[in-house]
Amino acid sequence: MLLESMIVAIFFGKIRGGKFSRLSKLEFKKIWIFILALIIQVGVILFGVSGNKFVLKYIREINILSYVFLFLGIIINIKQRTLTIILFGMLMNVFVMFSNGWRTPVSIDGLMLAGYSELADLTLSGKLAFYIPLDEASKYGLLGKIITVPPPYFFPQILSIGDIFISLGLFLFIQSVMTDEGFDKTSMVRFNYKSRI
């Protein structure tokens, strides 16, 4: 959903007279924090699915670490107001994960409807380190992965309410940058590595 949000945001930004080039002039501090958090989360998924014993043993700690980095990155750059919507979505996702042993409840019916029967079987068998089946025992299941985008959509997926907020925040963030004439006053991307957290 994030990729779709970016594409649609850029499309509407152009319609509204915005400039794609303004995104390259965005000033972000500590960009390495976002990159590191992304690497950790991708690593958790890849190694978790493959059954890596270290990742499975320390899945909670690794997940917490990745979200700490993400939160720090957003808070440091909070002057970009639309990032607060992304932060809100992330907090919802973290809350439901924390409430369920650092695993996200996911609708098995939703996975089947989206065409991910193999993933549904793995979730039911308890072999996934980051998903648990959504059932009556799930805490705050409403915040789990319950929103299904099924075929014929080109990229079927199952989302949480938090995911929707994150995608909305990303959409609004790109829109705000593309239509902000203030970015025309700068001529280069500035990633401030020297500022203090």
C-alpha cells in the first residue's frame, strides 16, 4: 500500500501544479536512522520466514529496536507535520503487536481471500514469528490485519487500520512537499548527520 500511496500522491501532486523536483530538496535529519530501521524490519521478515533461530529467539527485541529507530527518525523530523499521521499509524501497529506478544493478529479468511493460502497455513501452524491467527483470544483484534484488498487488484494484500494511516500520512506528506513553493528556495538535498538527537 505504501508504493501505491507514493505513486498516487505524485500523480495528484502533479495535477495540483506541484513539482516532483521539490522532493529532492527535502531536508531530513539523521536519514540513516530510517534506513537502519528499514533494514532491520526487512531482515526480520526474511530471516523469520526462513526459520533463523537467532531471529526467532529475539524477535521481540529486534522488533522493538526497529520501531525505536523509526520513532526517533520521525520525532527528529517532526517539523514535517504530516509525519504525525504516519507516527499515529505506527503507534497503532506497535500497540496491537505489544498486546499480542509482539505478533500481529491477522485474519486467516483475509489471507485466503487475498490468495495467500500458504501464508495462512504457516500462520495457523505457528511457524511465523510475526503473525498469529486472529481469533476471539486476540487482544484489540480490530487493530490487526483485517482489511483485505483481494484480486483482481494487481497487488493483493491485507492491511491494518494503522497501515491505512501510515499510507495516508505518506500520501499527504508527498503532497505537502510537492506543492510547497518554499522548497524552490533550496537547491540541494540536505541530510544533516551532524545534528544531535
